Amino acid sequence: MRVDTTEVGDARRRVEQLLTELPRDGQEQLSFAQPWELRAFAVAVAAHQNGLYDWSEFQLALIGAIREWEDSQRSRDEPWRYYDRWLEALESLLSGTGTLDGSELEHRAHTILTTPRDTDHHHARRDPVAVDPAH
Amino acid sequence: MTRSEITPSPAVTVPRSEAEIAARMKALEALMIEKGIMTTEAVDRLADIYENEVGPQLGAAVVAKAWTDPEFKARLLANATEACAEMGIGGLQGEDMVAVENTDTVHNVIVCTLCSCYPWPVLGLPPNWYKQPAYRSRIVREPRTMLREEFGHDVPDSMEVRVWDSSAELRYMVLPQRPANTEGKSAAELAELVTRDAMIGVAPVRA
């Protein structure tokens, strides 16, 4: 069989590899690989329970996000991560209902990323953090 | 509404680091809570339920009851959603469940080819490998080979393998065969033998 050395052939082989190699060790046995994935799951269910969308709408958005990723260049460059697709589906539904503003989300995420985790814990606090004065 | 209007941001085409995506999720949750769409307590409670309370031990109890109570088994195979409700088991992604029975001649295995539909109330949330493109495509193309090569589950050629595609409308679970030499065991003891993988159909139940 001729080895296809073109870029397209190479890409095709990589997608084929993604579709045939099934890692099942360690984290693959878990439902959630990272803490944020459990939050993403719970927020999506909470939004549904609070009437923002039918669960079937969420499932359709998820199917769409997965299909789009599988059909795109990204499936050749990025590792498969299910909850990335889940978060995309959640964002698109919440944006579609007007509940979420994309730029507001970007801004908030940036703030979180650029705020050092232990902002308040680097210094010894030698004074009371709050005082309720005597009357 | 067009697709471009609901696409959250152009940054979505760039792979994000784990830290970036974790921050994005944290931001999303914070905004929803600030807008009064949901409360931290509600999100915490849901996370706890699906991480710790809903799991394959519930499905295992259903299987063990079916093994020990023929009338319940008949009801389970006729209408799994109603039969599970008898045991107080039900909820999101469990509205329409079907139990497919393994026999001496038929082995069943479940998949969701499009995403990850799965009967949450009886099996909990699916493991990561169930959501992998590799599982979703190959189990349909060559189930017998995949069961043998990936799961070490050798289904004899004399048996038929049926692959059931769960969807948003209908979710399957496998009712595995009761292992031999378990006649003296109680339903509670039997339930301990039933694994998540057995109810997905990628492993047998061993006594």
C-alpha cells in the first residue's frame, strides 16, 4: 500500500488514530478529569432545572459542539477533551438566551486568571480583619 | 439566530490551557450566580449528588433484583423506567430507559454515537472512555473485535453481539447474565458482583 505523505494524508491518519486508540487507564475510568468539569456539569444541570433550556436543547448543542470539533482542524491539533465541548455547548446556549454576555465572560475569566491565587495570604495580618465596634 | 451570533467568542478556535478553561468555567459560574440564575448551594448540591450519590450501585441493585425476582425482571424488560421507579430510582437522563438482556446467544453493549447519552439514574455519569471518539465509532464498526482487544472480553463467535445507540430520547442499560454458582446468594450479595462495565456490556459478571 502506498504511504500517503501529503499533509491531508497525514491529517487523515492522525484523525484515524484518534478514532481507534482508546485510552482506558487511570483518568479514563473517572467521570471528571478536573474539578472544573464537575462544576461545568452541575451548572448545566442547574441552568436546565431553573428553566433556561430543555435538557434536549442542551444535548443538541453538545452534539453540535462535538461534531464541529471532530470535523475541524482542531481535532488534529488538540487532544480530545469532552468537557471542553460541554462548556462550549453551555456557553452557546446561555449566550443564545441572552443570559450570558461573551465579552463579560472573557473579561471575568481574564480577571480570575490574572489575580494571584493567594493575593491575601502573602502578608501576615497583624490587625483584626473586621471590627464590630462597641456601642 | 445565526450560528455566528451564538458562538461565544472567537477565542474558542484557539486551544485553551487547563488554567484558562478552569478560569473560564469559574467566571461563568460566578456570573450566573451574580445574575441570580442559580445559587452556589444548588450547584454544590448537584455536584455532590452526581459525584457521590448517583452511581452504578443503583443499577447493580436493579440487576440483582431482576435476577432474584422473575416478575420484577419481566417488568424491567417491559418498561425499565417504571420498574426502576418502583425502587425509587429515576431522574434526569432516565426518563426513557430500556434494559436489554444478555442471554446464552445474545450479548448486548451500549454506546452513544453522537455524544454521551447514558442512563444516569442507574449507572451514574459515564466514564471518560465512554465519551471518547474511539469508543463511540469503533464499537459500532467492529464490536466483537473491540470488546476483545480493548476490554479483554471475548464474546464467542457463536453469540450475536448487539450494539444499542442511546440518544436523547432513549437510553439503554444491559441486564447481564447471572453468573453460575450463585444460587445461595442474596440480592444484596449479588449486587456487589455487578459492575458498571457489565451494565455497559464491555465485561461479564464474575462470581
